[in-house]
Amino acid sequence: MPRLFWKFFATIWLTLATTVAVIILMINIFEIPPPAREQEHREQTVILNLTANVLTRNGGDAAARFVRVSEETLPLGLTISKTTASGACADEGRAEVRSIVKDGICYTISVSEGASGILDYLALLMPWIAIFVSSTISAAALARYLIRPVVHLRDGLSALAHGRFDVRIGDKMAGRRDEVTALAHDFDSSAARLKELQDAQQRLFHDVSHELRSPLSRLQAVVGVLRQSPAKLDAMLDRIDREVERLDTLVGEVLTLARLTARSGLPPTTQTLDVVDLLNEILGDAAFEAQARDVSITTSVNGAFLAEVEGELIYRALENVVRNAVKYTAEHSQISVLCETTVDLLRIRVTDRGPGMMRDELERIFQPFSRGNDAVPRGGYGLGLAIARQAVERHGGRVYASLPDAGGLAITLELPRKPTAHRPLDDQA
């Protein structure tokens, strides 16, 4: 980064130095005297003219007295001399000398040119030295001002490259309010998002490992029982089938979630389907399963809603929400399914009579392997609602949870007729 600093510094300094050099060159070309020297010449001209006027009007004695008074007041080296030699009043062509003939006598009036010593040269050089020094300081300060945020950005990107997603640089912009500051805040947002994704990935690995360990442990226990009691083969084979089926279900849901995550930036492959008809098919299967717990499903699902959707994903989303309600609603209760359609939107609300949850848990249940703190384990792995949300959001819709006044939990799905860009989730109550 020092190389970039010196490039900025050299560019800025050369620009300033070139500007000063052009100014000096123009002064020399047009012979513009310095302000102090010009003022001195003006004063000399004025005093010479005054002395010449006094001499012409009042004679030599009056001119001599004027010279004495003038020197006592403002010493300029003013002198007056007279001679009667012929040719003495010839014009010498100098600005600091006046030759005047009065009563046949030639008077010469002159002022000293002033010593051009080292102090005069320093006085002439001081403005340019000051400009040089100020240009250098200004160039260094401006180059540092421009380079500092670049250094912070480089450090931040280097930290990201080494897997450190907790680095933030927005607070290092020293009160700047420009595009670079906006870039720094965008960097912080990106780093925060990467941190969230890293945490979610680690949590997903941990949860998958934990969920896989349980059926594998039961399979190991079955193998141990078979070694001790081979006569229990039939019962243990049934147990093995159940555990293998659970493993297959878990792996299938994890693969579905991974596929949704990997394809989140791609448009869905759609076909035109009647989503209401799809929902009725799912409700028919769910009503048959709910009879085992004496749970009824009341529906208000009418009409049709032809939409361009990825059929498998929407089917999984609707099925997961409905089956989740059947699983967690109280026995001998009912589930309400309400369907509303507008010109471009289908809204489905599934309400159960389960234990509900705290309001601050409403977003957490959509994270993989997450359930409400008061939820009773009834099988499953906590992936259903996560899959449902990602599937609907992939079509530009949204899924959110709310707490009905009568208790339980309500899950609302909003699906547009045509896939749209992803909309940010609102915090729904």
C-alpha cells in the first residue's frame, strides 16, 4: 500500500508544483514585478516628480529644502545636485533620475536603487518556498486521506480471505460521508451475512450429525441384541426397517434443503399447476392420517389458482406445513385451513390447536432442526418449515408464523401467480 500512497502523493504534488511553475513562468514572461518592488518603484516615481515640480516652480533652494524634509520623513536616498557644465543635463534614460534646467543651471535629482542583498532575494523566494512546503503538506494529507480507507478495505478483505468474518471496518472511516464509507458499510453487511452463513453451516453440520447419530445408535443396539439373541431376528428386522426408513427420510429432507440453498440464486423451473387442487389433495391425505388422533380438518378452500410453480417444491412446502399442524395439534381438536385468492396472490393459512410458543420463537422455527421450546417431540427433524419457507421464497412468496388469539400456531403461506424476485421478510406478529 505504500506504493499506492506515493503514487497519489507524487501525482498531487506534481500537479501543484506544475501550477506554481506556470505562474512563475507567466510572471517572468510578462515581467510582472513583485508587489513590494512595484510599490517601491511607485513611491520613487512619485517623490521624483514632486521634487521636479518644486524645482521648476520655486527654484533650487526650495527643492533642496524639500529633499531634506522628504528624507527625514521617508528615506529613499533622494538627492539633488547642480552643475553648469554643458551637456550635463542629457537624459540618462533611467527611471530613478530626473535632469532639469532651471535658470541656466542643470539640476540632477535621483533616488538610490536599493541594495539587492541576500534578504531581498529571500524576500522574493519566501512566497515560492511557502507554496512548495504547503503543496507538499497538502499532497501528503490528501494522499493519506484517500489511501486510509483503501488500507482498511484491504485489511478487511484479507481477514475474510482467512476465514475471519467478524471483522468490521465501517467504524474506522473517521466520520467520512462519501461513497467509500458506503462501500465500507456494504463490506460490513457482507461480512455479517457470511458470518451468519458460516454459523448456519456449522449448526447444520452439528444438527445433522446429532440427528444421524440417534438412528445409528439404535441400529447398533439392534445388532447387539441380535448377537445375544438370534431368535429375535424377525422383531429386530422390523426395527431395522424403521430405523433405515427414518434415515432415508432425514437424508431426503437434508438433500432437499441443500438443493434449495444451492439453487437459491437461480430461477425455478416452473409449470402451470392449480395450487388449490394440489392443496386439496394434500388435505385429503392429512385428514385420513389425523383420524388416528381424533383430529378434524376444517377447510375453506374453494375455486382454483393457476400458477407457474415448481410443482415438487410447492407440494413439499404445503405438505410440510399441513403435516406439521397435524403432528403438533392437540388430540381431539381441529385444524383450520383458510385459502384466499386475489388476482396475483394465493394466501393459505393453516391454524392448529397445539401448545403454541413464545413470540420470540416465531422466526426460529423456520431454521433447520429447530422446534419450539415447548413442542412435544413427535418424530421429524425440524426441517419441514425450513424447506417450506425456502421453497415459497424461491417463487417470490413468503412464509411466516403468528399466534392466534384462541391459542395454537398459525402458519401463513403467500404464493404469487408468477415467480418474482425475492422479497424481504417482514416481522409478522
